[in-house]
Amino acid sequence: MKSIAILQFPGTNCDLDTKYAFEKLGCKTQIVWHKETTLPKDIDLVVIAGGFSYGDYLRAGAIAKFSPIMRAVIEYADRGGKVLGICNGFQILTEVGLLEGALKRNVNLHFISKFQTLKVINNNNDFLKKCQKDEILNIPIAHADGNYYINDSGYKKLEENGQILLQYSNRRGEREIVNGSVNSIAGICNKNRNVFGLMPHPERAIESILGSSDGVKMLEGLIA
Amino acid sequence: MRAIVNIFLKEGVLDPQGKAIHHALDAMNFEGVEDVRMGKQIVLKLSTTSKEKALEEVEKMAQEILANTVIEDYTIEIVE
């Protein structure tokens, strides 16, 4: 049975959804408070769940990056451990430097909360290996600061290394401008392909009765 | 001694809040506004009396937490 650590900061609000999702997929989960200095032993994945850590004060994720647990997460990732950051988790991972780029205020300044179709750009990684390349997934988004920015040279590197994983698109797979992200990027990974970040919420798309179960194959890839 | 840190999005990084303010000013018929950039100001009250030491410390703070240098530039002003 796979064991998942789910981080909880003051203001995290997707920790229990994430716990529910991974337990439904047959995993053991542990919620880890941000003041902890070490991660639980023998875990297979760390998830930084969504929400508003420290009320998004200063910048989304800016204060959370100095929480004691983040030092342990950086060491874990440096040793090759798998880390997934969802929404606020993605923002924290860019602030802490485990992922390139930054997330800015949405271009229309709105908090956007809706189901959104995404295109799989690269499935040659643990996160999306159960998805097909160019597959269209229907996953909820809910964010005010999801406007992914990276400069031109950084973007080229992402592209060359196959780090661009997901793109906002319509149902036909054509790129769609949702929040102003560079080339409509919705999710990326690091060069070593063990740290993953995305704004959409796969943990909210695991039961078709609630609109979509496309999140299952995303999360399953990480525990397969 | 106080340090005033001004933080703005880098030139070339689209500033959606500045744009919205610009639109509002246009709608209110204020003329001659060519561009609007919105930033934030952080004012620190410091115990040190050395200007150099203050600048050095605040520079570190700006680099490490106050600004995200991927998208933001900052200026530091030390006032007695």
C-alpha cells in the first residue's frame, strides 16, 4: 500500500479532499502540519494541497516557503522523492524554487472557479503516464493567481526538457486563454521529472457523479 | 531608521492590476495617462543606526522573501 504525506499550512483547505481522493485509490495518507521538521518515514509521495496558505499574504506561497516542513520537502525532492503541488501547492513550489517560473494574478483579475478542459502535452512522466498524449481532461480550476509566467529563455528550456505537462484548451484541443498563462500552461514538472505542479484540482475530479472522474488517472499515475 | 521597499512587476511582465486601473482612469475621462503600474510598498522600522548595515540587511530580505525576483523588481530607500 502506497503511503502519501499531505502538507497542511494555516489556510490550506484542500487537504481533506486530497486525503479522501488518495484513500479512495487505496493509499494510506498522513496529514503533516507545516511546523513539523521531518516528513513521515517510508512515504511514496508528498502532496502540497490547495488553499490559501497564510492568507496568500505578500504573495501566494511566499510565507509558506519558510515553514519548517519545506526544508524537509526540498531534501526529499533532491533525493528524487516525488512531490505534487496542486494550486496553492504549485505556487509554493515555484516560490521555493523546486519548479521554475512564478504565478501571477489572473489576467482578468477574477477568481476563476469552473470546470476546465486541459490538454495533455507530455505523458512521459509519473504524473501523467496513465493519460494519452493530447488527451483532453475535464478538471476543476479555482484560483485568482494562476497566471503562469516564465521568461523566454526559461520557456525554451521547459519545452526542450519536456517539462510542460498540461495546457488549458477547448474540447477540440485548441489552446484557450483562461488566466493569461504563458502559452496557456496549466501544469509543469522539474527537469528530473519528480516534482509536479498544476493549478487545476485533480482531487476534485474523482467521482463522475460530481462532474468528472478524469482526476483519477492523474493521481493513479503517481502511485502506480 | 526606516527602510521603504517598493516592489513592482518587472518591465515587460504584464501587470493586470495596473491595466485595470488604467481602464478605470480612461473611463473617468482623466486624460494623458500613458501607463499605470501597480506595486506594493513595505515599510520596515529598524533598530540599527548604520545606514550601510540597514541597506545590506534589507537587500537580503528583499531577495529572500519581500520580492519574487522571477517577476518583480524592487527599490530600497533608507530614511533616518
